[in-house]
Amino acid sequence: MGGNAVRKLGAMPSLPHIDARAATAVGTALMPPGPALDAPAAEALVAGLRAAAEASVTPVAEVTGLDVPQVGGPMRIVDRPTWLGANVDMALTMLDEAGGGLPETDGVLDHAAARANGAQLGGALAVLGTRILGQWLPFLAEPQLVVVAPNVAKIEAVIDVDPVDFRLWICLHEQTHRLQFSRAPWLRSHLIGEMGALVAEGLPGHREGRRPAASVVEAVLTPEQRVVFARVGAAMSLLEGYADDMMDRVGPAVVPSVAHIRRVFEARRNRGGWPRLLNKLLGMDLKLAQYREGARFCRAVIGRVGVDGLNVVYDAPAYLPTPEEMADPQRWVARVHG
């Protein structure tokens, strides 16, 4: 990453200053390296994941009806530190664009705050970096699809799945995101704009008169921020639920053990105890809810107007479902299709 590693957002003072070097250093120090594999096993894993990423393109295009982008960014098989670095870059790019530019940070207090924020970001990414299997990174300067090889190896060692099928199944989900953003070139700037609207409402203030929060993340938001947060949540539910539904619609002709993988993976997602608590603290419970709510929405809409009818959501921001429509898909069908 070039330039000053300490970033400050002058246009919107509520945006944080983040020291990228601190984020990377803390995250790398805290994040375990992953399972130890000998050279032949590691090479076989990387080759298998690379083949799965390539093999996922055509089935996703066929089942979604979305065109394969002519230039869609690289598909990379990465380790945990590389994933962490990419996400630090992506976080800073999003803040940069949401705030309208990043002037130099000056002053001792600015630098101290930036280092503290960077350390917090690195710590959170260190935990998430042991759990993410694959990710589409749309907010990098060059968007890319990444699969985190150590995390795939870790999961394959503890759940009963066919590795070839499982690797392809993972890539189907991320490949769907790649095609979604290609079909809707406005989506990237729209989501960054929503982030700008979210932070423009200011830092959390007094809590008098607030309704109870639905999550740890939502608990720190003002009432105005919650409105934007709900809107962003509906869009993310659509994107995640669409990908989750489509990876299963590809079917056993492409992934023979798809039904078994879904059952095993859902059981793992639904674990109680400390994994559930950790999901709550990290906000991952929101992401899991997005998968489920979004998939329900997509299935209901497809049942009424088909996949092509659902794909209208990628035509313009106005066609994204509202939070109310996400809970009642028929309202979206009535508004958009009449």
C-alpha cells in the first residue's frame, strides 16, 4: 500500500483515522497460521481450489442468468496474512471513498487514535481471518475473488464432506457475488454511498428513547443511523441470500453431494455455546441472518416471477428491496412487477 499509512477523513469528522501498519501488524501477530500441511498436501490443496474457482464460473452463469464479466478481477488462493492485508486495504478504500478523500493525519492525538483504531481493526480481522473460507472483495482498487486455503483445510479436517465437492460449493457462492457486482456496476458506489450516509449521521449519542437493539452492532447506533443500517442490511441480505440460494440451485449434476454439504454446513453454522457468543460479539450473527432471510426472499420471488424477474434487482438502486419488502417478498413483487 503506497502513501502515508495513517489515514484521516477530513470531509466527515465522524469517520475514524486508521493506521494501516498497526492494523496489519496487530492482525498478523494475533492470527494463528492455520493447520500445518506438508508441501505435497499444500500444493494439492491450492491446485484443487484453483480448479474449483475456475470450474465455478459456468455453472453460476447458467443458474443465475447473469453474464460472465469480460474483465472480472483475479481469482486468488491466499493464506491468512494475505487475506488480512487485502481486507485492511479494502477497509481503507471504503473509508476513503465514503469520506471524499483522505488528507494527511497530523498531531500526536491523531496518530495515537489512528494506531488504536488500526489495532482494533487488526484484532477483529485476526479473529475473522480464521473463519472466512472465501470472499469477493469488491471495494479494492482491483476487485478480486479470494479463497483462504488454510481455513478450507481446517474445515475439511473436521467435517464429513467430499473435498472436491466442498471446494466447488464454496467457490460457487463467491463466484455469484462476482457476477452480481458485474451485472450491477452501480452497486459498489451505492454501498459506499450508504456507508457515507451512515457515518454522516454522527457518532452515537444519548440513548434516551431508543428502541431495544437487535444486535451488538446496532446497539451503538443512533436512531438515524439505524434507518440507514436497516437499508444496508436489506441489500446485504439480498446479495448473501441470492448467492446462498444459487449455490444450491446448481444442483447435484455439478456438486453431487450438495444436499449433504448443506446439511453439515448448516449444523456447523447453528452451533451453540462459545461459537454462537463469538458470532454475536463479532456481528457474524447478522451475516448468518442475512444468508437465511435473503435466501427466503429470493426463493419466494423466484416462485412468483422466476430468476429473471428477481434479477431486476440489479437494474438500479430503486429496485433493491426495502427492509419491509425483505420480510414480505410479495410487497417487492407488487412494487416492481405490478
